[in-house]
Amino acid sequence: MSEQNGSPEGKAKLLIDKLLKGQNVYKFFADSMRKELLISGQTYDYWYEKFHIDIPVDNLTPALCRELGMKIMQMHQDATFYYAAATAKAQWLKRGSESTFNDKLFVIVQEHKAKGGRVPGQDTLKALASVGNEEFDSAHSLADIEVKFWRSILEHLAQCRRLVENASLTMSTELKYLSGGYNTGA
């Protein structure tokens, strides 16, 4: 059996088995995140529906490009507001977490000094001050996720806008050429 695991096929099988086990954990996590984790008060599925843009490449017209451009502009305004709010929340949580940590650190140092004992090393002090701060740390992590989510939505909208603009420009050039308004130099 050890010879089989040492062979390239055995190593590949072992790797695939580990990945498949991890896939189950990932699927459970991803499904739970989509349905349970709230971003700006709503689920991922809600935001997907709100910010999903279908660009029908088979039936794109200048009027539809104009309509899509306006829709994207409105979505961008909404997402910009949510991004700004998420950024502010993340900064407040970071400040609150740092303040709580520093307060605990100060109390620990003062307690050791009051007892006349030696103040623990910096790493030990950080570990002691971090105890009980898990909720703040988790909240701050969630706030960072929310900020990254809105940054990603804004990047998505910017890319959609560029695609619609490029399609509109291409159609405009085609229509101008087909109508004879484009000087070919001949």
C-alpha cells in the first residue's frame, strides 16, 4: 500500500480525496454564507439579484445600451453609498477593537506593577489583552468582508459599464459606416 501511495497515481488519488473532503466543507460554508451571512442587512442572494446585470449580446441596440448605462449608473450610486457606509462601520469597529485592546493592555500592565511583579513580555501582554476580544475581532472581520464585498460590486459595475460603452461605440461606428457617413478614404 505504501508503494501505491508513493507512486504518482497514489499521490494524485490522495490529493483528490483530500480535495473532495474539503469540497464538502466548502460547499456547506458557501451555502450557509449565501443564505445566512448578512451584508448591509441583506443576504448575498438578495444582493446578487439586485446587482446582477444581464447584457443580451445577441440583441444589443443603441437604445438598450443607453438603458443599461442608466441602470448601471443607478446601481453604482447605490453601491457607492453601501461601500461608504461599510467603510465607516469597519473604521468604527477597528477603532473600538483597538481601544478595547489598549484598555485591557493598560489594566494588565497596571495590575502587574501594583503587585510589584515583573511585567510580562510584549507577546504575552498582547495574548492576555486579546482574551475576551473575540467578538470585536469577529465583528471587525465581518466589516472587512463587507467592505471587500462592496468594492467587488463597484468593480463589477465598472466593468459592466465599460462593456456597454464599448458595445455602444462599436454599434455607433458600424451604423455610421453602414449609413455611408464614414469616410473610407477611397
